[in-house]
Amino acid sequence: MSGLIEPHGGMLCVRYTQGPEREALREESAAWPSWDLTPRQLCDVELLLNGGFSPLRGFMEQADYQTCLQSMRLTNGLLWPIPVVLDVSAQFASGLHAGARIALRDPEGLLIACLMIGELWTPDKEQEAALVFGTTDCSHPGVAQLLERSGAVYVGGELMGLEEPPHYDFTTLRHSPAALRALFQQRGWRRIVAFQTRNPMHRAHQELTFRAAKQVQANLLLHPVVGMTKSGDIDHFTRVRCYEHLLDTYPEQTTMLSLLPLAMRMAGPREALWHAIIRKNYGATHFIVGRDHAGPGKDKSGKPFYGPYDAQALVEQHQAELGVVMVPFQQLVYVPELDQYLPQDEVPPHHTTLDISGTELRRRLHEGTEIPAWFSFPRIVQELRRSYPPRTKQGFTVFMTGLSGAGKSTIANALQIKLMELGGRRVSLLDGDLVRKHLSSELGFSKEHRDLNILRIGYVASEITKHGGIALCAPIAPYRATRSAVREMIEPWGGFIEVHVATAIEVCEHRDRKGLYAKARQGLIRGFTGIDDPYEAPENPELRIDTALCTVAEAAQSILLCLESLGFISAA
Ligand code: PPS
């Protein structure tokens, strides 16, 4: 297709309306169905509206979607390897029809765009996963998003933008494709090699990008993704501060940093091709593709989803048609004997090579151990340590779960005192009875109310953990799924230590401190945990304690030892 260079790199499909037309749309929109865009969809809309996704002019309709899946092309023959579709719930879709309009809003309700509905359909998502990701395995984050979290119905149609999605962070580093191209022109940059990343950049990345720019005699565009990346990645605020430090290591006026609000799919080879198209829209002439570009890592059996150089092979196949020159790279490794980074295939025989994986880097950050100078730059390490302090400085939650009368509150009280004796962090106790008095006084003991109660505890504990404190929770929390949800809320911010207070029901009933078991047996209380309501015991708690077999002091001590072994406290 000879027309490619034009649509991807020439005229951008910028889709904003202004003046009276915009005002008219705004007024009319009051009568349209309104859809609150998810963060992922908001990223797509931003790139559809600003030309980053040229030649797309809106969300794909079925014909384009099918050719994109089958042959990585649109119906007009242009390369486009990743579906860009608007997924909505079946319930929302039931009120829509072709020809109608939808008001697309951001989470604050701001009207971002109007979608002229061309078509609605229920996709075969298994087929989409198999064709786009090469797998239907939900341990692939893109597949999990598609099969487990996306809406059942796709709505295709052209978009008209009313308002740019607002950003308040790093505003001077955000550029539309047109703005970036204008900057290149202003600076007299004609050859631009773009570098895609979703990770902090260290010496190896600096060396790789520097070599790439030198090799093709181009200026360098650091173009990190700040939309959605893989969960568990270093947050973009920290990364951007790191990139800003890194900029100082390049020769002056050779390199630029600009942020890309893309929602990544982690689709490996197809995604690499997509990234090249997007960078062409942003004015790049060259694009770096390294090892395992946009790969999500390994599947459940430990096998990588994509071969390390599959992405390079696919981009290579299409680069002439695309009009973007790929700059391929092997993984760079450090050779201590030469004090130099070299591509893996250029390391001379009998030389040692060193590398630090992402997992190893996270371990060193957790433990506060050395991150060598050959690996990164001091200011970048400092920035990472500031955002990801060692575990001894992070907050954590000890979540004690067990039957009524198991001894949760007694242990929690003793543990609170011991932690206060150790000092260093504030301790908050979220005991079952206390929470029911202060946070959940209107709730009863139905499954729905218990879940709500536990999720409230989880929310408060996650805030305490986020701010570096200690939350001690001691609810019954009888349901496994709800406890997992709480773990997910807390772990991004610090430690989550689940302690199963596994005192047997016979012992709890024998103690019957509040006389509730007797009442439950007589049928005076209904839905009592362990009697006529289930308790789902944790399968893999960090610790299990039976208070029939130890004293309160021993129980508290075993939790302290567990915290010490996990690195959250340094002396028990
Ligand atoms: S839950 O399920 O986690 O929301 O329960 P929780 O908030 O921890 O419950 C706190 C106390 O409520 C008393 N109580 C009951 N427990 C279980 N089932 C029923 N139906 C019930 N009704 C009242 C009970 O004494 C719990 O206190 P603890 O401290 O666990 O003994």
C-alpha cells in the first residue's frame, strides 16, 4: 500500500471541534446517553482525538476490527495491528442504536467527546485474544483485561472532540503529535529516533539509546508511556522524575523527553508495530526495538509469551511499508573487565557479564541493599529509593482473621503495645467491635454487609499503610474473596500480613465471653459465623496461630518475628 506514508505520517486526524459547533454539541449532549470513560478508554480517546492514532477517526467498526484481527490492517489496507474499540456493558448498550450519539465523559463528568454510533456488536473475545495476543491464557495481562474486565458490547463510530482530557502533571512534557512535530521543525531535527519505555531507565538504557542515536545519526526522543502500563510497574510520577535526571546525561540539545498517554496492551510483536506507527504520527523517523518489546513476561508454566526477538522480526517485515526505520538492539549487558555496556552478541569470549533484573532491583529496593554504580545513576537510584523505601520504612497491615472469641482482639492489643514499644511508626487498631461502632454502625451480618464492613476496613488500612503507618485489623472477615480484595488494596502501598487466628470452634464456644454462641445455638442470633454462617479459613496466610496452644505474649511475639523475617521491622 503506497498510501501508507501519508495517513500515518502525513496529515494527522485531529478531531476537535470549536466555536459555535462545539457549543451546539454541548447543548445537544444533555439529551444523549452518557458514558463515563474508564482510564484505559480515556487514553484511547486522547490519542484518537489528537492524531496519535491516525488514520483512525474514531472507535473501530466491525469490518475494520475483523481485518485488524485477521491481517493487522484496516479495510482500506493500511497497517493497524491492535483493535481500538469502545467496550460498554450490555445494559448500557441495550439503550443504544446506530445513528445515535453518546456523550463520552471523564471520571469527573467533563464532556470530552461525542461518539456518532456507526455500529454495535457483541465480539468474540476469545478469538480476539487468540489473534491479538496469541493466547487466551488470563495470566497474560492484556488477555485478562479483555476476557475478565472489558464490557460485553463494542460500540464503533466516529469521534468529535470537545475538550482535551485534562492533565495536571508534567504539563510541559506533554505534547500532541502536531506540537511535537512543530518542536522538531523549530529545532531543525530531521531524523528522530524514538525510544519507548514503561520502566525507569538505567545505564544500559542510556547506553542503548545513545548508541542508537549515534548509529543512525539522529536526534533522540525519549517517549515513555504514562497512560496504562502493566500493573506492578513503577508509577509514572517516579519514572518521569528519573527520566528528567537522565536527560542531563546526554549531550546538550540532542535529546528530548515527551510523555505518551497510551494504554498499553502488552501485545508483544503486534504492539511493537503499533508503537512504531504511533511514533511515526508523533514525527519520529526511526524507532528502537529491543529485546522482548512490550512483552508481559512469562505464562503460568514459566514460558515467555513471546520470543525475545519476535517483535523485531515483525517490525522488520513491515518497516518499508510503514516508512519508519527500525533500530534493533540485543539486550545490553555490563562487562566489568571493560567497564562497558555491550550488546549480548558482541561480548568477547571469556568475559564476565553482569545484569540486574527488574525483580532483583525491586528486592534491593525492599531490603535497602546496594544498587551498584555500574547499574544506574546516583540521582535515579535516589529517586527510586525516595518512592520505594526499604520495608523497614514502609507501612504495613497486620490482618487478623478468625472466629468470634478466637483471641484476635486480645492479640491485637498486645501487639499494638509491643509495636509502640519498638517505635518508629504510628499504630492504629481497627478491631471488629471498634469498627462496627465507628465505621459500620448501620451494618448487620448478612454476607453483603460483612463484605462492606471488611472493604471499609481495607480502605482505611490501605490509607494508613500508604502513609507509612501500621494498621492492626481484627475482624472475623469470614470470606476468602473479600480478604483477597483487601490484600490487593494494600499490597501496592506496603505490607499485608494475614494472620489466621485458628482457634478451634469448640474452644471459642467454650470460652463464649459474650454469650453469643449460646444465643446462636438457641437460635436467638441467626447467621452466626461458625454456627450457621461459614468461615472460609485462609489457605496461605503469612502466619497461623492457635490461642489454645500459646499465651497472648507468645502469639504477639510470633507476629513480631514474622514481621522481622519479612523485613518490616528490624528488631523484635
Ligand atoms: S465480620 O463478619 O468480619 O463483619 O464481623 P465483625 O465485624 O468482626 O464482627 C464483630 C463482632 O460482632 C459480634 N457478632 C457476630 N459475629 C459473627 N456472626 C454474627 N452473626 C454476629 N453477631 C454479632 C461478634 O461478637 C464479633 O466480635 P468478635 O470480637 O469477633 O467476637
